[in-house]
Amino acid sequence: MSYLFGFVALLLAGAIVVLFAMLGELSSRVGPAATVDRSVTELSEALIGRSPDVWPDGLSVLGDAEEGLALVLSTACGSCKTVAEQLRSRPELASGNLALVISTSDAAGADQFVKQFNLERIPRYVDVDGDWVTAEFGVQVSPTALMFRRGQLTAALVFADVETVRAVRPPERQEANGQEETWQDTPMTTGRRV
């Protein structure tokens, strides 16, 4: 009986060694889990306080809302594709007064981008060469979140995670005791010119 027990114990030990070897091989093939960059950085060159004279079709929801959010995404930006994938896989992130500004070199590229990531349900404006967002708000980086209060730009943030940027509340831009409230310093996320 003790020989049988010894044989089973040896067999189990061998199976455990093989199992750990297989897990090690799987780990080397898959690699480490992707980490999400949850930092946001204020875009200092943005024209905070600006309201456009006319909102383009697709963005009028931002001009009429108490609070609104526009995500500036470029069809040529890898981080923007990650953001678009977040919006596709978690539709609840696109709720409320959210709109997209799709910066592209041609309208056909924007249509393909919208279809690829199933973004048809989100109000949007196709901004060829980023001309509108640059002229109106001084923004030339994507992905950027533009936060509005009653149609006025209150913040422009470079970001990589939609959930994080949805949780951010911009400071009130009023002077209190002679000092304006400002953002906390955070690490810069990678952005790409639109």
C-alpha cells in the first residue's frame, strides 16, 4: 500500500511541475496585463472660457447643456483608438451630454473610424484636419476631453481613459480671495497632434 501511495504522490508532484511549466509558458506568450493610464493633464494652450459663435451639427448638444463633454479623437492616433474601443465595449461611458469631435484628413476616414468602433449612436462632428477645434479652442492634441459649462469651455484635458475623465470635475474659474482655483499637477499622458 505504501508503494502505491508513494507512486501516486510522485505522479501528483510531476503533474504539478508540468502545470506550473505550462502556466509559465502561457505567461511568456501572453505577456503582462495591459495597464490603463488613468492620468489626466490640463492642456495649457486651450482657450479656456471660450464659447464658439456657432456649434456645428452634431455638437449643438454641448452648447445647450448645463455641462457637456466633447472627446477629440483623431483617426490617426493609437491612443484615440483605445478610447474608441472603451466607448464601444462600455456604452454607458457615452451617456449624458457627450459628443465626439473626429479629427481626420478626410471625411471617409472618419466614417470608417465611426463604423469600426460602433460609435454611430454618439453625436459627433467630423473635423477635417482639426481646423474647427484648433480655431475655436486652440486644441491640437488628441485624445483630448473638452469640458463645457453652459457652452463655455471650462477645461481641456489630455487623457487615455474615458472612465477617469468622466469622473473629473473642472475647477470653478472664478477668483476667490484674489486667487483662481487651479488643477493639481498630474503626469502627462501621451497625446498626438490632431
